[in-house]
Amino acid sequence: MGKHLVIDGEMKDKWPDTRVGCLQYKVKVEAKNEELWAYLKKDIFKKAKDDIFDYGVTEIPNIRESRAAYRAFGKDPSRYRVSSEALIRRIGQGKGLYQVNTVVDVNNLISIQSGFSVGSYDTARIGEELTFRIGREGETYKGIGKDQVNIEHLPVLADEAGAIGSSTSDSERAMITEEAQEVLTLIYSFSPGGDLEKALEYGKEYLEKYAGASDVESWIVE
């Protein structure tokens, strides 16, 4: 049974289009999937560069709406970038992507293709009751590969023990390692329209194909 996630009322008031696509599944995390990286380098990097050329990074569909939501929540999206924008900028600058593990690499693939921020969390390290809310005053956590991240006014995922992740940078607490056996992948959408439904569909396919995900549950929280 999937985790229980709700979107906080204050967040919905400030940005009514806030929705979260959820994928919860069993998995054996591997270091690398060569087929995935071939696909990323051949097709997905090209798509990212085409999108930059067609729109400019900040106007790419779903990045544009995410940036507007950040402003509504009180965060400067140029200083605290949506993770999808940060990934696409890296590709545009020719830096490529960090290779982490099969789940995180698919997470990044979904994000680049959709323009949505995507986060993956080890279900064993998070509570059953989750809330997507706006970061509180002075709130921070230790980011993955970073020091304390200032999550005040950012869109934040939290459980009863505190914040776990955000659509900019996730915390170390529930990060995916090769020990993870069950994962919750969240697609953070601030856009109207059917792009979230589409991203959930191909996200499930990519997780099954490239990360060996099984028993996948898929749902949307509005």
C-alpha cells in the first residue's frame, strides 16, 4: 500500500495548480544501466538542447510554471532553481549528468523529459504520513552532497520527523542507495493540463525498463 500524501492548504491557496504524481515500487537498485545512458546521451540530451533553443531555459514548459510557483511561495527561482531547470542547464552547458544509480538516473530522465522536478525516496527511511507544504521560516536540512540547504519558502516534502526533500534539492535522510528495496518517486507539478499524467505513464515504463521496478503503484494527489 502506498504512502499517504496530502498537499497543505496554504500551498494550494498560493498555487492552486499544485499536484503531485506518485510512483511507489519495489526495486533492486543497481550502480548503472548502460542502455539507459545510451538513451540519455542519444535522445534526451538532444531534446534538452532543442528545448533550450526553442524556449530559453526559463520558458520551457513546466519549468516556467514551477518558477512562477516559487515566486508565489516567496522564493527566488533564479537563486534556488527547480531541479529540472538545474539538470537541463547542465546539459545545455555540455556538463552532462552525474551518474548515481539506476533509480536516481531514471529520476533525472523523467525530470529532463517532462520539465517537472522529480524526487525519489527510500520508503524505509520516511514516515507513513507525508505532507507537501511550503518550507517554514529558518527551516534547513543537510542536502545530498551539500551542507545545510535553506528550505524556507521552498516547496517541501515532510513527514512527522521534519522535511525530507524539496523540488530544488533533497535531504540526505531518505536518499536512494543500493540498500533501498522500496522507493517512492514523486513528480512535483505546478502546471495545469495533462503533462503530469503523461509523465507518470512514461515514468512507470522507464522505471520498469531501466531500474527493474516491480509492483508499481501510481496515483496523483491534488
